[in-house]
Amino acid sequence: MSAQQSPTYQDLFYRSEDGLTLYARDYPAPVPDAQCVLLMHGLSRNSRDFGILADRLSRHYRVLVAEQRGRGKSDWDTDPARYTIPNYVRDMFTLLKAANVNRVATVGTSMGGLIAMIMNSAMPGVFSHVVLNDIGPELCDDGLNRIKGYVGQGGPVTTWTEAVAYNRRINEVAFPTLSDEGWEQFARQIFKEIDGVPVLDYDPRISEVVNAEDSDAVPPDLWPVFDLLAKQPLMLIRGALSDLLDTRITAEMQRRVPVMTYLEVADVGHAPMLKDAAVIAAIEEFFNQ
């Protein structure tokens, strides 16, 4: 494990059980006994998704922002069959050990929320608070098929203008009111620049497990695992236009955990970006419970 200093966070590199070098942003605790928060991104995303939220939370908490294998600064896996939830779960426990943290609050967006559910079932009590961002124990076919249609399928782009256009094409259904400036910022979250050319910041082979007919990328029945989340404060954030988490699944989650805090974000689909001041304030208030 090594760390390199950055203005607001340290770059934390650590080794997975199977030998990959993985990465996380580590925002230092403002006081020695501050609680730690673990932020986990979605399928094809990276730590930049949480830049604004992490900066805000770091005023009161130590914040770890993970990048799963095959994303961002983490190594790509030579065997794409290992891009599965169980391996991500093991990697996150390895990260917590490397960071010398035993118990955390967490925010999991999409796939990150699935990881949180499985982590909680594998080690009850690891989380003090859990925020699920636009994800539940079931996935709607419309959203899942849309994601399958673009992950790993991006054609080559040569300019940032083309990168913005590509991003808008695959995500406009989820963000119909996003400004031109917003699309530019969004593109720079999902692309990195190599020799002046924008490149998607993930291994395109992550799509192989997701698209496989016998895929175990998502466990078949997560309702019993979700039920275990009732043992600590739980919050669900849902995009009002979400095609991955519909109102039926949401209502069943609320029925099973009536005390779950619920926030619906208007005019947004899958998944809310967690940048808006009101959403961040709601997460902070939840963590203060």
C-alpha cells in the first residue's frame, strides 16, 4: 500500500487478494476519531462521480472513494470473468483493511449498492448507515437492457466534442434537463484523456460478464439480503425517471423496511449524480442520525 498526496485527498493503492493493484481516494479525517464513509460507484464509473459529495462529507468524515477493478486507476483484470460482485465485495473488505477501518457508513450507487448489500450480509455490523442510490434487490429489464446496450460498446472518439455527444446519446433519457455545461462535466467524469484523445475510463470487457447468458453479475434473489439492511439506518435515493428501480420495487422495499428514509429526485433517471445541494444535505442529515 502506498499513498501520494493530493490537495484534498491521498491516492491510496492496495493489493487485492488475487494480486491486482487497486485504487481509492482517501480524504483524511478532519479529527482523529471521525467516522469513515465508503463511497462505491456504478458499473462503468469511477471515483470522479463522487467528487462534490466526497469534498462535502470530508468536512466531517474520513471518506474512502473506491475504484473497482477495471475502472479508473485500478488495474484491469486479465480474466474478465472475475468482474463479478463477489470479487468486488472481497476487494472492498481488502480496502477497509488496508485503510485500517472496521466500520463505515456507505453510499452505493447502482452496482455499488449491490456491493453494499452483499457486504452487509457477509459481515453484519460493518456499516453504521447505508445509502442505496437508485438500486434495489430487483432490477427492471428496461434499465438493465439499456445498460447492456452501451457498456463496452462505445465507438472510438477523437475529440471532447465527440465524447460529450456520445455521453449525451446514451444518458439523455436519464438526464433530460441537464445543461450543455453539465454534459461537458459529465463527459469528463466517464472519460480520461490519453495523448489528447478522450478514452472511456474502464475496461470494456466488464461487459462480458453482464451480457453472458449465465451471468452471475447480479445474484438471482437479493430480497433476503436486502431484509438484513433493516438492522441499521437505511436510506434509499431514487431518480423519479429511473428505468432500473421502478415504483413497484420501491414500494416493496418500503413495506419491508418501513423506517427506511426515502428521497426521490425529480427529473432524473438512473442514477442521481448526488451533486445537488439538497440531496447532499439529505445524506448529511441521514448520517447524523
